[in-house]
Amino acid sequence: MGALARYVTREGRLPGRGVAQILPDGTEHRTGISVANQKWRRDTGPRADCS
């Protein structure tokens, strides 16, 4: 969540799907994909085949 907070603070909006950020420890976080996946999961709801 730190990567997302930094992006929103810097850019003033949520990231698009292609946004990736380099974290202070040198790893890459695909912030845009993470946000898109969360929105998709929220909008589709629980799957019927999962229990």
C-alpha cells in the first residue's frame, strides 16, 4: 500500500494498469495491476465455484 500512497501523493490520481514503481528496497511493485485486480474482484463479487 505504500507504493500506491506514494503514487497518489505524487500524481494526484490512481495509477493506470501499466504503472510499476521501484520501492526503496529496490524491488518493483506493479501498482497499476494491483489496483485493477482489486477493482475487478470488488465488482465481480464472490465466485460461485469457490467455497
